[in-house]
Amino acid sequence: MARELTAKRKSKITFALHAPEAQEVRLAGNFTEWEQAAMTLRKQKNGTWRKTVQLPPGTYEYRFMVDGQWQDDPACVIRQPNAFGGQNCVCIVPGG
């Protein structure tokens, strides 16, 4: 029982991007080893692409790849400079 109390619970986080003209949208970040294990988002009827992932508490950097081109998440207000002269979006999953 004590082990269960100390285990970090994962939270469901939904990433979404409105890109109705896109053919493919992928999610890449430090939780996917970036491009190595990028996740494909599913296109909704309204043109928004979505993917829900489970992440333990922590701070994560990510970006979208839209038809092979890096793109920021316009809904994300927290950014972190990256090694390529751009910025990564930041998702904070609270502990608890």
C-alpha cells in the first residue's frame, strides 16, 4: 500500500492544433525522444488535430510537426529557447 501512495500519478493531457489543410500532424517532445517516437494526432471533423497522452508530473517541452515542418502550439503561452535558435512550447503537469 505504501508503494501506491508514493507512486506518481499520470495525468491525461490533450494536445490540439487547428490545421484543417494539414495532411499529417505529429507531436514531438522530450517525452517522445523528439522525432524518434513522435505521436500522430487524429484529425477531427472541424479540422482540429488531437492526441491525449498520459504524463507523470513534470515539465515537458514539445512542438508539432505539420506535414514535416516544425510548428509552435499557438495555445501555449510558456516557451523555452531551444538549441536551434527557436523556441519549444512548455507543458507543465502538476504533481499530486
